[in-house]
Amino acid sequence: MKLLSPIALVLLANNAHAGDFVSDGFGLVPATAISEQRAAWAGLIVRPDGEIQQPPEDAETVLIFVGPKSLVAGVDDGHAVTLNFDRHGNFVADDLPVDFRLGPQRVTDPETRYGIGDVLFRPDPSAGVFLTGATIQERQSARATYRVTADLESIKLQNQPVEGQLSFETFATLSTAPLTDKFGNVANDGVSAKMTITHGDGAFTVLTPVVSDGSAQSKLLTRDIPDGGAMTTTLGLVASAATDLPVQPLGDLVPAELRLWAIPEIEAVAFRAGPILTDAGHLLNDGASVKVTVQGASGASATADGWLLDGTFQTFLTLDPKDGPFEVEFSTPLGTYHKRQSLRAAPGGMALEGAE
Amino acid sequence: MPPHGLQTAQQTSEESAGLRLLLVALAGVVLFHGGLLPFTHGNTYDAFIHMFFGDSYHRSWFDPWEPRWYTGFATTSYPPGTHMAIAGLMHLMPLRAAFVVVQLVGLLLLTVGVFRFSRLWVTARPAGFAALALVLSSSISETVHLFGQLPTIFSLGVFLNGLPYVYRWIVIGGLPNLAASVTFASATTAAHHVTTLFGGVLFIIPLAVQALRAVAELNPSPKSRLASVLRFARPFGRGILLAVLMVGAMVLTVFPYWSWSINDPITQVPIPHGSRESFIERKDLGFVFFVLPWGIAILFLPYVIYKTFTTRLLPLGLSVLLCFVLGTGGTTPISRAILHGAFDILTLDRFTFWATILILPFTGYMIDGLLLGRSGEVIRAALGRGVHRMIVGGIFLSMTLIAAFAAILPTIQPTQPRFIDPVPIAKFLEEDEHDRWRYLTLGFGDQFAYLSAQTEAMSVDGNYHSARRLPDMTRFSVERLENAKYLGVPGLGSLRQFLVNADSYNLRYVFSNDEFYDPILHFTGWTRLNRLANGVIVWERQDVTPLPVFLPRREISPVHAIMWSVLPPTALFMAATIFFMTLLRRGFGGHSPEMRPLVARPKDFSNVRLVRTVVLVLGGLAVIGAGTLARWVWIESQKPAPPETVIEAYFDDLDFRRFQPAYDRLDPETRPDFEEVMFNWRWRGGLLASYGKLSDMRMVAHNKTDNLIDWTVELDLLTSINTRTEILEVRTVRRGEHWFLAPTNLRQVQTPVRLQREGTVAWNVVGRRQPRPETDLHRDRLDRPRIAVSDARLVQRNGRYSVLGALTNADADPAFVSVFSSLIAKDEQMLRQSTGEVSSQRMLPAETSGFRIDFEGVLSLEDEEALGNFDPTLFIPPELSAPPDTASIEARAVVAGRDLYRGVALNGVRIADKDGTPVVSGLAVNTGTETATIIRIIALLYDDEGLPVWAEAGFVETNIYPGQSAPFQFALPARDEITVIADLSQERLMVNGSTMQADLGLPTARDGTLPMNGVDGYSTMRLHVSTFTYDPLF
């Protein structure tokens, strides 16, 4: 008998310390002490260069991987792969059949090469999450999943028409029609689009709708937009036709009441406008932008801007109270008022505020 | 003097008194400082750093490589004596207790040392008073309880105990004295080498002069001049020999430190330190580094000067005065003239500290005179016993109060954040292999060092700037990364480099205790995870490469390692042995004939009336002067401030959250209630109000009358993202003589509904799907989302290089995207950077956005900016071997489920040309249900050929509650500022590890963009809005 030294035992076991011991039905023997004959008893094949190979045994562990995680319907192919190990952790032999279950499909053609079985597959173009598994030599893998998603490039994008006219300072829900691809799959929740409203004065409003329950939805708050406009939705390369967004205009009910009075202790002039009544049956909204310019008889003028609160606006201006009468120009979203005015008595509950 | 060996009864009595005073002083140290230490050391600057070093040696005594800071550094960068003492004690007690014990031992050594040192200059009783004065010294209180400087105290204590041997060696020789001197020099160096270095000049030279004087007195003048000179030859020679041996000991004891200093010289920008400032211009620093440590002792300086030039204390006095001058820092040019280049490296408060130690023999002599000597007699005779008691009591009371004040100052004016329990953080790092990555802390102050000591995880930051080796840290003068906001934009620039290029440093976790950094964390791609039990927020950067298994380290030779581990503790042990042997054999109070202290001579004083007159006149003048000063201060404080001052003070108050004083500056006639004004302030949070720090302001008046002035005020606010200028219109109103600000109002738009109802999509990236301990099962992983980079280009603008393009998430899942780019010249890769704020790191499925990567270098020591004032707009061009001709991009993504709020719409967007600068403006409206704290808008600009040519990020300045809105405006560069250098071809792009991108239909300049009509050079613009939705800070 010839002692082989050094002898390297190649194992792909999970927990074994390869190269230390050989275990067989005759007991546990240090690998360095094993002889050719003993190696043959243990089923080891001895190579002349001193390497010993363990012949593969039946499959014991099957690991499955399927990717990519999201396959676009009708576009992407999936790839399912199994790694197949025997009880020692070695790869199994070649040419073993692998039975893949891929959602509704079953593929039995693949055979192992170097212990690995794999198959490229084209999933059905129906969106959803599908379970997969693989079987080899009656050993099964754990289950894995893959997902088929809608083909966004084949979606026909259409906005839902807006009913009636939008009011100022309100939320309006803007949405698209259900987003389905050519296979009838609905776009996933969370997909993002872009809604752009082009206004008549050249301004734009930009919203980021997100798909929920099959359609892209966003909210528009009709604030500081001069009028409605035309809305277009874009998702990737796909764009919808323009949809009109009419906004109901407001008019004033009566011209705004304007009042000027003196603040002698600081030699200034106070101004108050309002309440601004609208033809919609309510005051003009809080936060509506306003601006006042007051010019005295000498030509000196002062300007202040701010916002309405409870339908009124008041401020004080760096003007000499003796410089009256005054020309007042007061602008609101409803229009501009002009008035020639002299000083009057201060109203009750005077509060002078600057603008932010 | 009596013959050798014989002492008079008076001397014996005085020796006993001196020893009793020393014992009282030692008891005082234990009771006063020892009683305070357990409560104050956690509030100091340096204590935790020394604890960290102690922990380092405790974990590994013989390996001086510490991997936990700065990607690793050598502990041979700091003398180890005190740290090894802590490490040794840690086998018996916890870390903090070990620190307290070592510090207390240092104080006791210092007390004995002061007594023994003073004995060389004055007799025993004054030396005892000197020791007592040390206990009540405000500089000791400050050094121990405010600064936490352990090696300074310990090393000086060792050093002073070695000086009697130095003195005896010079005067009388004796090999035991030489050995003891060298041993103590070695032990001092083991604790802190700077004490030996400067102590040699400031303490030993005066002592040597005193020793030579003693030699002269012990060897009265011989007959010849030659003999007169030669009598000094041997003592002088002994002094030279001692100096040589001390230098040798200093070098040998910490030889690895010197080797490290020479081979790895400190290549960093000088760290600003308050002790180098002018104390007249910076009174706050003058208080901390000059007034407080001197305390009442500064009043003794005239006495010191008098005794210096009239007694044998001349050498000591000159040393006191030299240290006094050097300790004034930049107040005069004298310190810099004396120290030259060392001025910018040394912290000059050490000279003030040494001055307050050197002065103690004078102090002890003065107190002895006041209590039991001639000075007391004079005062009692001239002014009476009552005044004498008041003076003496006043001195002791003042010393005690100032010392106590210095000790409790951190509780009055905290210098550190509230205590942060490190345990939850250490546990987080231990779980789930989180310590496979590096971490960073923000807002921890010096407690970061204490946290470091509790974990084996590694940080890119550290708390010992001399050991920094990373170019990104050495070249910015930031003491710690997390100190960034206190040093303005340059500090934040250094922090930003780490947050943006986190992958390069394997940096994955940030523990934040300061919400100031929230914006930069969020908008550079960090995700807020959770709040730990100690209130600290954990931030995570996804998709960061973990640390390699084998980390690079500096190999320190085994010889050096053994030297470092053995020599310093051996030196300390030997010094301790000598100390105790001396104590047991001779004690510290005995008198030796070679000692020639200053002895008080009794002398009659006859001019009692003169003294009384002078004192009363001076006292009267002082009272009149104080009264006049007080009256002037009162008058000045009552003068009405001009309106500019009122405006400045108002915004300053708001910046420092002093709301009542700010409210008091509003017009009392028109301001609402305090609660209403507070409500308005609280409502208006967001990037500037919540996260901004006021750095400068300017104001211009217009519309002036006598009582009303309108101002345009520009506020420069530093945020962690950038500096921003907020422009406000402010009105001031005069009421009587005083100016006030007119209160401002918010735009009170109303959320249209009272209850919002909205269906939203929520994601949860599950991660671990089963209750199994494995951290990363393959079956639980999601593969990378499909992303695409398109139309990438290398451009140049204003001399700066950028890579930009469009990024699309072509997957069905939301993605967190990391994009890196490298500049390339002639196929050689030069500089690699990652995206910062101009990139939407978190993208929904089917979203497209622009990105831009800017290439910036690191401040070099040769740059003028390294020396001068900080410039908020500072940009450091990268150091490139050649101009780049192309670039490469690597992008990768992981599935993300957080920070995907898209509820913000942009109403009324306009693009206008303002003086050649395109400006985008509009109204950001929050239509969703979450509060939008900070909103970022990324604009990708397409040129006339329909290719991206620039990407810019704008931020909305205020937070927006649901249903509310805020205006925004940001500028874009003019097209002619941008030069396209190269379009990046497909082979320059690597996406998710592959150079082959999927054949996807990607949006172009016409898809989902806004036309830029009337703006030269641009055709369309793509806008992407992302939002930081954590609760707004107030």
C-alpha cells in the first residue's frame, strides 16, 4: 500500500472542515492517514496527483432563485436557477432532470450541468405575483416568487374629464382613466406620472399623481392660479390629450369700502379696505393677495401689499396726514378699485399690521 | 543660616506649621475637587477623550493601533502615562471611576509638588500657604472641572515633585539626586511631554539660577576671581549633564511618539483656538482664557513685581511675568513675536496656567506675611484689626468663590450637550452586524469619545485632531466633523464630503443629536430610521459597501510597540517608588542646608499714618471711580437705541430663541398678545426658520419719516445645506424716544377642508421575513431595481466641473439610487465623487429626474484660504493632473420604501429672465396629508438640441402644513456660462454593475417638461419635487 501525501479531500459540505477527516462506514480516519485501499472502500476516487474526488450523490438540498423580481408583461423573460447539492454539500451529477413550476407553467426539459439547473422562460402576460418551485430526484426547493407587471409603454393615457367648474381655494381631485396595458393589466400602485396644467397667462402648474387602484390621481389646490387651463398627463413617453380645467371666476358683490384715517402720534396714514363681498355668497377668501397705492396731493405716494383676513385688509402708510385728499388704488383678485378719498375717523378695533 | 543639621526652634515650628498646612491642603483637594469631580468631569471638554485612550489601552495594551477613529490612528500620537493609569485601574473599577481616581491622584501630586517646589523659594509655612492657595486656585478649578485636562495636571504634579532633586543635584551633586531627577523627567514625559519641554524653560532655568545662587552662598567668595568663577564650574557642569540626560529621557520614554511626529508630521491646517485671539476684541474668550484662570491672583501681580526686583525671587518672578505675557495670546503682538511659528500650533492658555502655578510661592509668602508677618502688622497698625480681617477674609472668600464659580460654570453655561446615554447606541451597533460599517455622530460634543469607548465599531470621526490623517479632515480646520456648524461653511464642507461620499468611507450610520443637520442628511440621501431610547436619531445611508474583512493599518515595529507599552508605565512606577521612599525616609517638610529660601526679616515700621492716608485716599478714589463708571453705564444703557440696532437685536433674539426680548422690541401699540406672536413664529418653520443660523445681516432704509422707516433687511442664514439670504421688508416705528418694529403677519390662507381623506400607497421593504437570526438571507433580498442613466454629459461652469444627466426609475418598485462619477483625462481616472443635494435619491416607479455631480477638492495647506478668514462661498477646485476630457458614471439602486412623499404641487410656475439670469418662481402647495418641512425642487434644463445641459436644486424656505402654501424662487445659470466638454457614451456608464443598459424608451426633452420660452439657450425644463416630511423643528 502506498501512502498518499499530502492528500486533499475536496468537499463542498455546509459545515464540514474539508481535508481533515474522511468518514465512511468503517469509521473516522484522518485524511493524511488514508491509503489507496481504504480510499476505495470509502468510495473515493484517487487521482495520481493526490487529489481525491467524492462522486456526487443523490440530491438533498435544492436552492431556487428566480429573477428579475419584476417582469414586464410581454417584454421580459425570466430566469429560474436551481443549485442542487447532495448530503455532503457537493453539487449533484450532470444530466439530472429538473422539474420547474413557474406560476401556471411547468417546464421539465432542463437538465443539470455542473450541478446547476436553469431555464429562461417567458411568463404569461398577466400581471400578478406567482409562486415557483423546483424538484429534482424527488427533492423540492423552498418556494420563491416572481412578479409580472403591466407594460407601461403600451398604456393609453387619458384624463378623466372634470365635472363642472372648479372653485377658487378648493381641492379638486384630478385623475386619469384606468391605466391598463395592451394585455389588460392595470398599472401597479405607486407608479408616478406628471400632470402639467398650462394656464392662459403662460404659467404652469405641476402635479405628481401616483397610481392608486389603477389610475393616477393627484389633488389640485386652486390657489394663486389666475384661471383654469389645459391639463396634460405624461407617464414615461406616453402623454394624454389636453383636458380643459375651467375655474369658476368670482366677481365682487359691491365695490369694496375704502377708508383712510390719520395716526397723529406717528404722523402716518392708516388704510383699511373691506369687507370684500363676492357674488358667490361669501367673503373673498383669507389670504387673497391685495395691494394698495395711495398718493397725496403733493404727489408723494406709498404702497403696501398683503393679504385679506376676514375679508378685510388694513395697514399704515408713510404719508403725511395733511397731504390729502388722497388718490387710492386698491387691487384684489376681483379687480382694481380707484377712489379719491379724504381722511375719516378711525374705525373701532383698529389694528395696524405689516405684511410678511 | 545655622550650621548644617541644626535648626532653630523657630524653623522647627515653621516646618511643622508648613506640614500642617500641607495636610489641610490635601484634605481640601479631596473634599473640594474630589467631591466635585464625579459630577463635573462629564461636562468638560477633554475628559472623555482621555477616557477613550484609557479604554484603548485597556482593550489592547501592546498594540498602539486604534482602528475606531479616523479609519485608524496610532496611539503613539499622545503620551500614554495617564491613559495607561486609567487602563490599569479599569481592571478594578469602571472607566469613569478610573478617570476620577487618576485625576484626583494628579491633584494630590500637584498639591505636594507645589509645596515642595515652593520650599525651594520660600520657607515651609509660606510653602504651606502656597499649597492651600493651589486648592483654591481658579485656574485649577477651570483646568479640572471645565477643561477636564488630566495629563496637564498629572504631569505637572509629577514634574514639580522632581524639582527638589534637580535643585539638590545642581547644588550638591549626588548620583541618587541625578537618578531621581532623570526618573521624574521621564515620568513627566510619560504623562505629557509638553510639561517637560516647557517646564524645563519656565521652572528649571529659574531654579537653576536659584541653585547657583545657593552655591555662591554656600561657598563664600574665594580670594581670586578665577576661583570665584570656578566654584560654579561643577554645578554648571552638573546642570548641563542633567539637561542632556533629561532630554535623553524625554526622547527615549516616548520615542515612538517622536518617531510618529517626524515620519507623519501633522499636515493639517492650524485649528483656531480662543487662546490665540485678542482678548480685547473677544471679551468672552478673554474671560475664559485669561480673567477666570487668573482670578484674584492677578491682583497680586504688583506684589510679585515688587518682590521680584527686591528679593532673591527674581528668577521665579521673571518666569511668572514671561508666562503672563505669553498667556495674553493675540491681545498684543508680543506672544507671536516670541513664539514665531509655534504661536499657531500651541494653545496659549497653558502659559496662563503655568503662570498661576509659578506665582504660588509669592502668594504663599504674601499670605504668610498678611496673617503672621510684617504685612499684617502694618495693616493692623494703620487701619485696625477689623480692616485687616476684612482684607484677609476677603482674599480667601474671593478665591473660594471664584474657584467654586469656575467649577460650576458648565452648569450655568453648558459647554456640552445634555448627557447622552451611549448604551442604546452601542447596542444598536452590536445588533445585526451594524458594526460592519463605520458610523458618525452629530451634536454629541465631546461625549462622542465616551461613546467610542463603549463599542468596537469604527467611526470616520475622532476627537484628537493631531492624529487625523484623512485628507478630507486634515485640511479643513474642523476639530471634529460634528463641530461643523460652529465653524460655518468650511466646517460643513468637510462634513458634506463625508455624507456625500459615504461609500468611500464605508460610512452607513449617523447618530444625530442635533436637528440642525437634518436637511443635509436627508437631501444627500440619508434616511431617518428611528429614535433610540436616549433620544438620538439614527440615520442610515443605503447601499454602502461594508468594511473589508482586513483593514489597512499602519504597521508599528514590535520594538516601538514594546517600548511604548513598557517604558512610560515603568517610568511612572519608578517615580512613584522614589516619591514614597522619600516620604517615608525624610518626609517633605525637612530643611536642608542647600535650600536657600526667602526668609522674612522682622523690621519696625514707623509710617503708620502715611499708610493710612494713602490707603484711604486710594479707597476714596476707587469708590468715586466706580460710582462714576456705574453712572456712565446706567446712562448709556438708558439711551434709546437707533432703529438699526433694534432691528439687529430683534433678529439676533429670534436666532437665539430669546422670544420674550424679541417680543418686547415690537411696537407696543400694535403688537398682538405674546401668545399670538409666538404662534406666528412657531408656525413659520422650515429650512430657514427651523434649521438656519443667522450669520450676517444688512439693511437699507427707504420711505423715511421722523417716526416711520421702512427697511429692506437681508439676513444671511447658514443652513446645513448652504447659506441663503432671506430678504424681508421691515418697518420701524418711533414711540416717544424709542424705536420698535411693526409686527408682521402671516398670509392666513385657509386649508380648504377640515378633514382630509386620501388613499396613499405605502411600502414596506420587509427585509428579514422570518424569525431567524441570519441577517441577510438571499431569499429575503430584492434584486436591484431597473434604473437608467441617459444623456449624461461632462460640463464646466465658472471653472468647475460637473457631470449631469437624467435618471429614470424604469422598475415597478421605488428605488434609492446612488450615482458616482469619475473624471477622466486621457483614459486615466482622476477624481471620484458622488451626487449631493442635486439628485433625487428616492424615486417612484416611472419617475425621471435630473442629477448633477460637482467635483470639488480639499483645502490645501498652501491655499491662502487656509490661513485667512472663512469665506462662505469658498470653493476648492480639485487637484487634477490634467483637464478632464470625459467622465464615467456608476449608478446603482436598491428598493426603497421611505421618504417618497409627493403631495407637494407647484402652482403658477413661471420662468422669467431677470437681468440675464433665468429665475423660476411659483407657489409650492401641500395638497397631501403630511407636513412638508423642507421641499426641494430639482430643475433639469435642456438646451436647444434637446439635451440636458444643467441641473439645479432650489429649496422652499418655509415649511408647509397640509393645505397651506409658500412661495419659492431660485435662479438658474445663464446658458452661456456652461460649456459642454463631452457627452458620455454608453461604455462610460455602468448601471447596477453592468455596462449594458436595457433597451428602454426613456423620456426626452419633450416628455413631461415645461417650455422655457424667451430664455436664451434653453428649450425645456423638467421639474422634480421631493420633500423632507419630519415634524418641523422649532
